[in-house]
Amino acid sequence: MADTIRLEKFDAAEYLNTAEDCALYLKEFVDDENQILLFSAITDITRQSALEVSKGNKEMGMEAIINAMEKIGVKIVITS
């Protein structure tokens, strides 16, 4: 009989409370060879940022997150 593994719902976005949190979270995936993890982290950050900005928290806007990332040495370049 196979063992059963129970997983609880986990959403990393719920733990991203500041622009610095977002920067440090994304930094963990920047050098990872698995781009799916990087895109997943970007999605988490984008969802949380949009939620916070909709509540009036401008300190969690994308500009604030990009500035926080640059402070820890990660440069973001957005191209079209």
C-alpha cells in the first residue's frame, strides 16, 4: 500500500509583506537554472504587489520592489 502525503495549501505571496521581502524572495531564484521557478516567483510577487497596491499600499508597487532589488544587487531590466 502506498503512503499518503498530505500537503497543506501554501501561497508564498502571503508572506511577501514588504518590497524588501519581495526582493529577497526573487533573488533566491535569479541564478537558478530552472526558469519555471523564477517565473513562479515573479507571479507570486506580482499578485501580492497588485493586491497591496489595490489596498492603497504604494510601498509594494513594482517600482518600490525594483528599487529594493537594486539595493541588494539584483538589477532588473524590463524590455518590451
